[in-house]
Amino acid sequence: MTGRSRAAAALPLAGGLAIFAVILAAAPFLAGGLYVTQHEGDTLHLADLVLRMAEKGQMPHRDFMTPLGIAGLWPIALFSKLGFGFGHAFLAAQAMVAAVLFLPILRVAQSRFPGGLAWVFGIYALGMVLALVHGETNPASSVSMHYNRWAWAMAYVALPLAVLEPLGVRRPRIDGVLIGAMMAGLALVKVTYVVAFAPAVLVALLVRRDFRTLGVAVLAGVAVLAAVTAVLGVGFWIAYLRDLLAVAGSASRAAPGDTLGGVMAAPKNLAGTLALLMTVIFLRQAERMSEGLVLLLLVPAFAYVTYQNYGNDPQWLVLVGLFALTLRPDSLISNGLGWRLREALLVTGVVALALAAGPAANLVWSPLRHAFAKTDDMVPFLSARTQDADLLVEAPRVYRVLQQVAGDAPGQPYAAYATKGESAEKPRKPAALNGETLPECEMTMGYDAWFETAAADLVQAGYAHSRVLVADLFSALWLFGPFEPVKGAAPWYYGGTPGIDAADHVLVPLCPTGESRRDEIVKAIADAGWRLIEERRTTTYILLRPERP
């Protein structure tokens, strides 16, 4: 196929993917707001991060603690600062990211995947960027872990460019720039992806002897990171590393789902793992030695990234399926069992795509589903902020208060069974505040009821405009009343005493949204030598003034 005919054949793909992207980007706006029907806690966390940046001029890592990269937050903060409500700012940010990644995705689709596979790749990669659910098969809408979707989309650009030979002539400058930019982008969204995928990208380019692309990729990646450093300073990277190390060493940072072994071998994941391993074997037998080697290196990389992401959704399955179908040999080569390897790779490719079909359909369909969302029970999530009334949640999920109380705690009906029910690995150690044992209680529903009640009571008691550090998983009190966000605090608590130096008061919930986090921060403050002087007590919280050690 000549260059001109190849370009003509690529026009329908470019036009079709552009129309698809516009539809998915525009559809959610038809609902008039952003309707979240699951993961309200993650939504609150994201709002705290973004609005600190947009309204208070704060920077991640420097002004508040988070392991998340700035590139996953800045696009939303940009539109929020421009006057968009949080809901529309999120939707606009997704559209902007899709626009930025459109040409890289199109380049991969046109140059690496033949025929219909190019359409599958482009639709899925764009769908990941524009989705309104994190994955899995639950149709409820969510903004949770949007950065993981964006990161996967970037990985879907970098990996095929590195692993697969182009269908036409090599374009080392274009491909190198894209690979380098995507890897730098991953470092700025979620560094886990760089740690996992960089070795495979490096080896892929080396075994293909595509040294020019590798050189350009390195230069492009360094250029992007240098530009970020020029704007944010070297201190940004030091603070970023400090947050990453703090989170990695946090005692309260449990695995977000299955164990690492379970991600590979648990019953629900075993079929996908076998499809991946069989694809590696068949590629090697088909004399696709370099591609088989790189895919083998990606086995632990895929497992690690999946392990790090809540839900443990194997988003890599679509890519593996496309690799298997694209790399089928044209010859009639067979393996030692007499299996035709072209057909064998067809089987593993189809199996991988079939296993991915449910979550993939959920991702791609979610923006269209959102356009027709039922809004009867929807209420503004950030109820004190009229400017963000376009972020809505289901009223029963934020105002119906459910609490989980230990029935075998001291004074409870089943206290006699406390010893029998104690875990040998994790013995119960109730937290003590100034010598008082805190209740064993956790709130499982009712975020708005809790924050609105606490905020109203504090305002009535004369604590408006103070900096209140909430000893809990979330410290978003400032989004529900006239308070200031605590500089240095962690919108999602991972450990230590972040923000205590800048806090006017510490609020200890008697029934927090995260009991273990409350207990950990109370203990950490005491271990750091701070004195907490009680100033106010209600049926829901204790308010204390911290005194320096």
C-alpha cells in the first residue's frame, strides 16, 4: 500500500474516532450536572484536592499531602478556577485530556493495528479517558480513580509504540516523542505506572534495535520533566517523593483489594492470567521472540499496577488481546503439539477480549448512560457551596446515617465475647485520647449529615474561620462551612501528623468515617509530643486545641 493510499484508508478511522470522542465527551453535559451514585468518599477526596488548588492556590505535596500526581488534578482545577462548578469542571477536564490524547491514540491505531483492531483500540483507549466509572461491571457512576483511567490510556499509547513494529515505515521522531511524553505524563499522574512499565518499554525498543526512537523518547521525557521543574521548582519533586515514601511506609495503607498473588491466581483472575501466559508462550513458539520477551516482562508489571488499583480490574486484557491478534504469524507454523500458532493466538486474543468485554462495555457506555440519569433523589453533595451545586449524589447515601458499632466493646451486651472474637494477627487496641478510651464505632453512610452537623455546631459555638484538623480519613470540613483548609493536611489520611503544625483545633469524631484512621492520627499526635487541650464536647465529637511539644 502506498503512502497516499494508506493515508486515504486512515481517514475513516480518524473521522470515526473523532465523532465517537465528541459524543462521549458531550453526552454527560446533557444531564445538567455530574451525578455520582457510588464512591462518595472518593468524590469528597477529589473535591478537597481540586478546590484547594483552584480556590486557595495550594499545590500538591507542597501545601497538602497526597501520593497522586499533579497532572491528575490540574485539568479539573483549571476549569474550576475558570468558574465551572466542580461537576462540569470534571467533565470538561476529561474532554480536554481526551483532546490532548486523541492524536497519540490515533497514531497508535493507524500505525500498529490493522483493520478492525485499530477501531477496537481507539474506541477503548478514548473510552477509558471519558468514562464515568472506574471499571468493573457495576453500572453506577463514579469519578473515583479517574487518574487510573487516564494513566491506562497513556500506557496504551506508549506500550504498542514500543512493542510493535509499525505497519509502514518507522517514524522514530514521532513515536519517540509520544513514548517520552506518555511516560513523563505517567510520572505526573501516578508514578506506579512508570515503575511498572518503563523497564518493558526500554527492553522493547532495545530488542527491536529501534535506537533512534529510544533516544528521542528519552529526550522528550526529560524535556517534559525539565519544563515542569522550571515551573514548579526542584522542591516539587522532593516533596512528591516525600509523600510517596510516606504513603508507601504507612501502616494504615492496606491493599485496595486482592493480594498480589490473588491478582494473578484468584479464581476470578485466573483465566486472564492463563490467557496472558499462553499468549507469551505462543508468541515465542511463533518466533516472535522479542514481542514474547517483552510481554513476559509485562506480566509482573500488569499484576503490580492492577494490585495497586481498587477493584483490581485487569485493564490490560484488551491490550493483550490486541497484541495476540496483531502478532499472529502469516505462515502455517505449528508448535510441538501440532497446534497452528496463527489459530492458537487467535484463541488467546479472543479469550482476552471476551474476558475484558464486561468492564470495557461499562467504561465506554457510562458517559451515554449518564446523559439519561434519573435525578429524582439527587441532591448537591457539597451542600454549603452553591457554586458547586452541579455535583450531585443520591440523598439516601449521604443523609441516611448508618453506624457500625462494636457489640462486644466494654459496656455492650456481648462484651464477654470480646476476647474470643479477637484476631491473633491484629489484636484490638482501642485508641485513647487524654486517657479516655474512644468508642469503637464507624460511620458507613451519611457523610453530608455528619459534616453539616459538625460544621453548624462549630459555627454556633464561635469557631467559624478557624483551621480545624479532623482526625479521620477525610478532613474536608472546610467544604461544608466557613472554615479554612488546614495547610499541610492530607485530604485522605495515610499516616503521621500532616497539618498539625498549622491547625488551630483538632476535631476527634466519636464515630468517624474511618475508625482505624482516627485512632492512628490520635496516637501519632500523642507520640509526637503534642498536648491536646479539650475545649468542646458534643454527642458526635471532641474539639481540642493542640499545644506544641
